[in-house]
Amino acid sequence: FRDKVFWFPHNLDFRGRAYPTPPHFNHLGSDLIRSILLFAEGQPLGKNGLDWLKIQLINLTGFKKRDPHRIRLQFANEKIPEILDSADRPFEGEQWWKTSDKPWQTLACCKELANALRHPNPEEYVSHFPVHQDGSCNGLQHYAALGRDELGAIEVNLHPSDAPQDVYSGVSALVERERQNDAANGVEVAQKLEGFVRRKVVKQTVMTFVYGVTKYGAKLQILKQLKDIPEFDEKYYQEASLYLMQKIFFSIKEMFTATQEIQDWFTDCAEHITRVSGEPLEWVTPLGLPVIQPYHKEITLKSSRFSIQGKESCLNYTSYFEPYQ
């Protein structure tokens, strides 16, 4: 496929998410795979394109991910000698690109940036290089927008801000505040969790909260993270995961005040619709995607029949499914 134009066929899952059919070689693959892919159709960099290439490079390194764009751009400009050295002598030079979180994509970006910088007019340089953009916990972004929740909007970068916000760190800070209060009041599990309320521990639960993760499921998520911390006392695995689940749920509701109300409203709507129709909830999106939620709960009806003399007895069980409300 080198220097050839090709396409990735995709499948849509039941949620409407598109996934490439090739399991290994695709644009969602490993760092190495992504580093060798370019868009078939390029575009001139224009007025701001060179700056975006520099920001993309620093984003790939992971060095300044909590800093505003102007700081990342400044850092990129300071590293131009290292960037050019990486592009020209990737294995013989200083090998700055190897210090990156994503070294192969960083090397590819160094080469692209070097080509653009050496062009007589960088604004006219036609680039095929992908520059990534992503949302910040999309589920919470939707809830913050629906609920006009200003504090929540700030945390998920829907509100103007000089520096990028990180909702996972924000929630972990609230959880840590609650833990400190409980530890000061003599709660043993809170004391044992000192130093272990980390972003990684809360991230998955925060991410899946808006998709309806149960308390049981959240507890298992946290338990898995605690088991990955060798220093944490395994004696407190169960108690600590339950404690953190409760604090995470509390903190999310405190930060996103309207989220729980909106979720309850959706749940009430689903309950009334399925009760009236007797069918699972379904609809068609504005893009024409049919959405069907085939969730059911099993109902067991039990009836008993006994003869007057007590000699004959019969137990009948009938099971059927009704839409989950």
C-alpha cells in the first residue's frame, strides 16, 4: 500500500459508532501503525496550519498536556533544533523523539514539520499529516450542555478557558477532599486510602457514569484499579472500592448538578413509553440510524393447586420477559 490511495471499510455498531473492519492495520491502531498513515488528499497549511503541526507534535510527546496552547507552541519553538535533528538523523542524532509517549508518531511529525519549515512559504506547503482533535468525556459534555451546567461545562472544556481542564483530575480532587475529611474523623478505610486516590483509579467510573454504570459495576472497576497498585493493602480491597464508588458518585453529582435529574427524566420517559407500548424503547436518529434498546427483565409467575384431600398438588411456573424500565 506504500504511496497508494486506499480506504478503510467500516462497520457501525448498534450505537452508531464506526469501527474499521481491518483488525490490526487501521487509523485506530498502535503508535507504529498510526505513524505510517497519511491522508490521501492534502491541504495547504494556510495561516495557522504550521502552528497546529507544532501543537500536534507536543501533544504526541505528552510533555505539556495540561498547559495552554500558547505554552505548547512556545515549547515547540524552543525544541526546533531537536525536532530537526530527529527528522534528519533519527538513529544517529540526539534521538529526542524517543523520549515521547508516542515515539513513532512523534518521529513522523518531526519529519513533516521539518518539511514544512524548509518550504519557501510554509503557508503554501501541502500537508497530508493528521492533526488530532478529541472531546473531553463526551457523555458529560452532553449532560453539561443539556443542563446548562456552567461548572460542569468548565470541567469538560465546553467553557472558554486558557488551559485545558481535566474532569478526571477534578473528580479525584473532590474525592480526595471527602477522604481527608473522613480520615480526620477517624474513618479507617479513608485513612488507608491516603495517597491512593488517583486519576487512574477514578477515570473509568467517571467515564461510564453517564452511560448508566451500576454501583456494583463501578465497584468492580475501582477494585480492578486498586489491585493494580502493589502498595495498597489487599485486606482493604473490598471496603475501599465500595467507599470510593460512593465518593465518586457523590462528587460527580456535586460537579454536574443537573446530570442526575436529566438521567432520572430519561429513565421516567423510558418507563412510561415501554409500559404503554409493551415494546423495547426504539427511535430513529436525525441521521437515519435506528436505535433499539432490547433490554428485558424476566418475570416469574408462580401458581399452586392442591386437592381438597391434600393428595394431589401441582406447582406451575410461567416465565416471560417484559421491556426493562
